[in-house]
Amino acid sequence: MENIYSEEQETVKTVKTRREKIDFLLNYSKSIHVVDGRKHKFEVALN
């Protein structure tokens, strides 16, 4: 396991994104709330 992660990887690519996409994802994650039921948990996305 140590040998796998200690070698440098040459195939790593940087990811570029737009600010609008980041804002959308952050706002969406802020709108999600978890409601605890008796036996289950529910995720609710508020508008």
C-alpha cells in the first residue's frame, strides 16, 4: 500500500470551473436539511 501512494502520478489533471457553478453548489448544499424520523432520516431541499 505504501508503494502505491509514494510514487508520483503523472496523469493528474487540474480541474477548472466557473464561479457560477461553485455558487450554485454551495447554495444548494445550504438549502438541504436532514429531518430525523422514528426509523429513517429524510433529506429535504428547501426552495
